[in-house]
Amino acid sequence: MVFERARADPTWGWLVYSLSSDDATVNEDLRTYPTSDLKAGLAANRFDFDDIASARDLVVGTVRVGMRVLLTEERSPGYEASLCKLLLRALGVKSAEASRIVALPVPQLD
């Protein structure tokens, strides 16, 4: 959803990107946002990782780089899905399941 929103609204994308730029400007909500989902995935045996902080840093860092690339460079329409599949795989999701998940429609926020 973040990638789709950044593509559709670059101003929003740059704002989110800039808020997560370093410890001096990062919003605590942005930094800890994926933690509850990561814990839930681990508890449900959907994810397999050793350290919550490492998993969070993987997700946050990858999303930041992906957003920056989408805002500054041309990427294929499948870039976001490929990046999300790689993240899921890194978190321990099997390849077929990761492919199924990224093929689902992106929920629309009102």
C-alpha cells in the first residue's frame, strides 16, 4: 500500500520518506509501525526470524529504499510486488505463498 500510494502521490511519498530519514527526524510511529505485524506473523508461524529489531530494520530499510527509487527512478510495474515478495521470503514465507500474497488486491484506504 505504501508503494502504491507513493507512486500515486509523490508529495506524500517524499513526506513519509523524509520523516524516516534519521533518528533526529524519525517519527516513532513510522519507526515502530511494522513491529506489531512482525510479531503477529511470528506468533502465527508465518514468519521465521530470530530478532524483532533486525526484522523491523529489514522491512523499514527496504521500504525506504523502494520508496526513494519509485520517487526518483523508473521501475517496471512489477517492481513493488517483486520487492514485497523478496521481503516476505526474507521473513521466512515460502516462495509459493509469497507469490500468492503479493498477487492479492491491495486494500483501499478511505
